[in-house]
Amino acid sequence: MTENTAVERESALGFGELWTIQESLLQSYRQIFITSESVLFALATFVVATTHVSIWVEAPVILLGLGLIPIWMAVCNARARAVTFIHWLIQRYENGEQIEQPYSRFRQLQEDEEVRREVEANADFRRLRNSKTRRRIDREVPLLFGIMWLVLAFAALK
């Protein structure tokens, strides 16, 4: 086995491991947030629909549900950026670019704002980042939960 082949194999293994970990984390975070929002919304809907308690009892649950949305979006956005970055590195690697130390490059993305801006300015990275499916799950689903919470909040005021 030549030295070049060993480096290529090591890079490919590094990409696969990094992508698997980051993708798994992203899916787990999405599941946690969607489940949390769903349970809280069901609880809040039950309270609003079946009890005649003060808004001061209903408001904390509604505010918690609304408050989770920006947290959800920030956490999932950061993890989706990580997944996209690794996908982008793999794409470049498959196109013949020599990419060594994928983990170190990944850490740079996470820790260095200048590196993050440079990567996010890349047209190929932006194309990967803005896929239709990603937009739906990372933007439209939280927006729909927000609308549901606002409708429930107005219902609680009546």
C-alpha cells in the first residue's frame, strides 16, 4: 500500500465517521425538539380546552413551547451546518481535491468565525445547505409550531 493510498483511506474513514456522528446528532436533536413541542402542545391544548383556570396557569406552558422554538432552530442550525460542511468536504474529496485532517477542519469551522464566513460564502456549500428538504424541516416545521402556539395563546385569552 502506498503512502498516498493510506492517506486517502484515512481521509475517507475520517469523513465517514464525522458525517455519521454529526448526522446522528442532528436527527436526535430534531426528534427531541419535535417530541418536546408535541407533548407540550398537547398538554397546553388539553389545559386550555378542558379547564377554566387563569391565564397565569396556561401562560407558562404556552411561553415554554414558544420559547423552545428559537433554541430548537439555533441548535439544529449549528448541527445542520456541521453536517453540510462534512458533506461539502466529501464532495470536494470525491472531485479529486486533497483534503487531509477532516476533523481539524471541522473544528476550525466550529471555532473560527472567519472560517465559518468563508465556508458559508461558498456557492456549493450554500447549495447543499439550502435544499428543499432542509428548509422544510429546519425552518417551516418550527414556524408551523409557532403558528400553532399563537393560535392556542389566542384561544386561551377567550
